[in-house]
Amino acid sequence: MTLHNGYHAFDFADLSAREAYKVMIGTIVPRPIAWVTTISPDGVVNAAPYSFFNCLSADPPILALGVENKPDRSFKDTAYNIRMTECFTVNIVDRANVEAMAVTAAAVGPEVDELEIAGLTAAPGDRVACPRIAEAPVAFECERYLGIAVSSAREIILGRIVRAHIREDIIDPATFYSDHEKLDALGRMGGNGYAGTFDYFDLPTPSAEEVLRPSRKQVQVGNS
């Protein structure tokens, strides 16, 4: 690590995996949370939150999960179940469900139904074998599209969305626009931190003519 012109420069080749993790999760924020539900080949429901998550494509509709393996490099329940059943559901975490979500993050055994101990309801999937969380404001049923073993420690799982369940007060089915206040989604910060989405502002993308205009004014965003 070096200090130059007010910036710490980190060479990731010199960092441990834990150090790299701390640098990334503290600065790539807020990260959306995938509250993933799967089902084992024996029919046991599993739920766990992952913040290495985002949407990657709309055509086809693809979501991506980064799932860390166990210390012994064996698969976590989420990754194992997805490999065996070829499906999973991504539920979006809102403020009303944050404590229940935290319960499902506990490291319990594969025989434990996390939804049951969190007091949540498993709603049957329409297009996939695994359930969604009935209390979640949004759920995306996904079929496994591709798995990428980036190392023995982590796998990136791509899922193709086949069906979405969105609470009726959140989305306008005529325009497909969603109300972020009704959704009240949470994102992950560093450490134990979370952030809401109420700190919101609109900033239209300017045209090429606008940005090339010599007299254009500097755009101001955020609180004034």
C-alpha cells in the first residue's frame, strides 16, 4: 500500500482474500441484497442473503450471484441446491423484513428450514420447484443459466428470470414503472451496515448537444 496525492493505492496482489473483501465491501456500496430461496433434493427449503448480487442483462433477463464456498471449499447449501435442482428465487429485502432476513443469515445446518425459524411463509413457485418468500415485496423466479467457478473459494451463478412477483402497490402494470418508496428496499454497506433507498433524486441523462454546449452549467445533485 502506498500513499500518493491523497490516495491510498492498494495492489490486490499484495492483499489477502480477507483484506480484499474488506476493501471492496466498504467502498462498493450500497449493494443490493439477493435473499435467495432454494430447495434441496430432499425437499428442505433454504434461505440466505447475498450482497454480491446484481442484474446483468435484460435480453435475456439475467441475474448474477456471487456465492462463497465453505472454508473447506465444499458448497454452501445455496450453491449445492442450485446445482442439483437448476433453479432458485431471488427475493428483494425491504425494511419490514430486515430482521427476518438477518435470521436466515445464521449458519445453521442444511436440515434446517430457515424460513420456518424466521417466521416467514414459503409460497410455491409458479415456474420453478423452489418457493419464494410470501412476505417479500418482490421475488424473481430463476432457472440456472450458467455457473462460473472463479476459484475454489467462490462461484458466480447466473440465473435467467422466468417469472417475477411484485406487490401490486409497487409497480404500475401499464407503464412498468415502480415506486421506490413503496418498495423501501435495503442495500448492504460495509461491516454490519445497511442503507435504505429513500435518499433519492432524479438526474436525467443529458443529450450529446447539451454536454458539448460551451455555456452549459455544472449539474448539481444531492442535497442543496
